[in-house]
Amino acid sequence: MTQQRDPSRPIRIGMIGTGFMGQLHSAAYKTIPLIYRDTVPSFELVRIAGRSNVADAARHYGWAQATDDWHAVTEAEDIDLVDIVTPNDTHAAMVISAARHRKIIVCEKPVALDGQQARLMGQAVADAGVAATVCFMYRTWPAVQVARHMIGRGDIGTVHGFRGRFLHDHVSDPRDPAAWRLDPTRAGAAVIADIGSHVFDLARHLVGDVSELFATARGKLPANVRVEDEADILLRFETGATGHIWVSWLATGTGMDVGFEVHGDRGALRFTWTRPSELLFFDSRAPRDARGYSTIPLGPAHPPAAPLTEFTGMGLGFQDGFVTLLGAFLQDLRNGTSSAPTFDDGVIAAEYVDAALKSHRDRAWIPI
Ligand SMILES: NC(=O)c1ccc[n+]([C@@H]2O[C@H](COP(=O)([O-])OP(=O)(O)OC[C@H]3O[C@@H](n4cnc5c(N)ncnc54)[C@H](O)[C@@H]3O)[C@@H](O)[C@H]2O)c1
């Protein structure tokens, strides 16, 4: 956190993009001061940039000004933080411009179309010495934070296995508003980048860095769309643990599920987005006749969930994911901590995506 900012002045935020994420990030900024109160710095929603109906988006999302020129966000004197929520092919120019103008940066994932582009962006961020986060919001999801805490505390012993997944069944429809994801020139490595990057980040966050991987991917979409929409990826971690990731846009019947199992020599943890406010814990030290997964419902006893839940059982939802991610990043800016994902986490995920594509094409294990 090296940029010099007058801490007595509110952080002046500018956003680029008015779509799905533009709406959810805007809603999160509205909620964060109510939830995190004085633990986050004060901020103002100054300007939003977009391609169409920007004035309308500004009015509904709560931004003071609208513009159709994203440079009026990344280069503006009256902006301190740039939040980039546009399709993947646009991130590089915007991040590099924002970094050169010494803005704090929030960038949606995947950061770039490939690892090389991500490294150039990471270098620009590092050269500028600006704070930057990438929106791997499952990392800051309360159940994931509790899982990481329990792993770190030794509750499941030495981790030897990770099974992760991210499943959708709607992106394969070309009429879907998310259809730009089906164009490799706009999205990069299709399903592996779009949702696989989230699971790569979860695997690193919960188990550690991956030393090599083997991927096999499939493209089952209509013939005019030349992208991978499903993949299986085997992992070997630096710790010696092994893993498997399954990502799919074709998981019929699964609107959305992000999940994982982490197995250790003394227990295991399980999570599924279909029950996002719970974590399952298996303790193999329990008496044999009482052994089984138990459900940990998240609530005020869990610090990451506490600000969002007055009492256990209230439940958390997708919108809360952006509140916890952007809230964590704003707390980092205030406290000089690093609880939100860093830009380097985005670059590393892009390198894993490259490795997965290479493995699929070469039919070989790829060292990272
Ligand atoms: N973290 C997550 O869980 C998550 C979830 C969904 C999407 N995403 C990511 O968020 C980003 C945006 O996805 P989305 O679903 O909001 O897409 P979207 O298609 O709903 O919205 C994209 C917006 O960007 C605008 N835009 C495109 N090019 C622009 C330009 N040159 N200048 C200004 N505005 C421009 C479009 O007009 C649109 O408003 C992508 O990188 C995507 O991968 C992340």
C-alpha cells in the first residue's frame, strides 16, 4: 500500500462498466458503510463510465456523474480509485492507464486474456506502487475464510487432497447477456478463465501453490462457437497434496455451484454454494460411532460473517460476496493489511489458465 493519499479526504471512486458486475459492485459500495462503519475509509461514488445508457445507470446505481469515455475515469484528477467491471479484453488498457495515473485499482477477474497480458498489467501496477485487488470474491466469502482458518489451525491435519468445482448451465446459450464470454477475442480462455480462475484461486488460498497440472477440456457448444465449455484439471501442489478441478458451463440442472472438499489426515471440510452460509466439517478424531460430517452454520461467532449476520441462521447471498470482497479491500486501504486478493493473485491465476490450455493442447503435465 504505497500510494500517498490524504486520509482525511474521502476516497473518490470511479467505475467503468454498467452491466451485471457494475450493478453489484455499486450496490456493495452502497452497503459497505452501513455494515463496516468506521472500519472502512469514507468514500464517494464520483463517476461511472459505460457504452450505453450510462446516465440511466448512474442515476439508478447512485453515481454523481456519467461519461461514455473510460479515460475520464482512469486519467481524472478527481478520482482516487478505479473499479473495472467490463469484459476481459478491455481490462489491460484500463488497468495500465489507471496504474500510470496512480489510481487504486479494483479489477474484475480474469484480469486479462492470457498470462503474458496479465504480467504486463501486474508490472504496471508494481511500477506505480498502487494498491490493487482482483475480484476473486469467493476467497473472502465467510465460509471460505472459516475453512482457511480451520486448515491453518490444524483442524483437519495435513492436507492431502483438494476437489474443487464451478458449474453453470446457462452461459452456453448465445442469447444470454453473458454471451461475450463465448468469443475468445473478448473473453480469453472461455470456461477455464471465466470460472476456472476462481477455483484456481480457491485451491491456492486453501492448500497452496500448484507445482504442475494436467488438463483436458471439451467444446460441446454449437459449431459456430469455438471455445472450451467444460474442463477437468488435475493438480499437484507444492506441498505434495493432489487435487482435481471440474469446471463446466454445461452442468444441466446446476444454475450455479462453486464448491470444494479439502481432505486432511485428521479430517475434512466441504462447501457448496447451494448452502452458502454453511461449512461441513468431518473430524476423524471423533469416536467411531459418532463420526460423520457436521454442519457449521455461519453467524456472529465467525468474524468474517459477524458484520453481516445478526444471529446464526440468517443466511448470506451472492450480493454479500461483493460486500465482503470490496469491504476487505477498503479495510486493507485503511489499515495497511492484505486480506483481499492482490493483483499478483490475478496474474498467477492467469498463468494457471495458460498452463491448463497448454496441457489440454499438448496432452501433457505442465510445470508451473
Ligand atoms: N467476480 C465474479 O464473481 C464475477 C461474476 C460475473 C462477471 N465477472 C467479471 O466481471 C466483468 C464484467 O462482467 P459482466 O458480467 O458485468 O459483463 P456485462 O456484459 O454484464 O457488462 C459489461 C459492461 O461493460 C461495458 N463496456 C464494455 N466495453 C466497454 C468500454 N470500452 N468502455 C466502457 N464500458 C464498456 C458494457 O457496456 C457493459 O455495461 C468480466 O471480467 C467478468 O468476467 C466477475
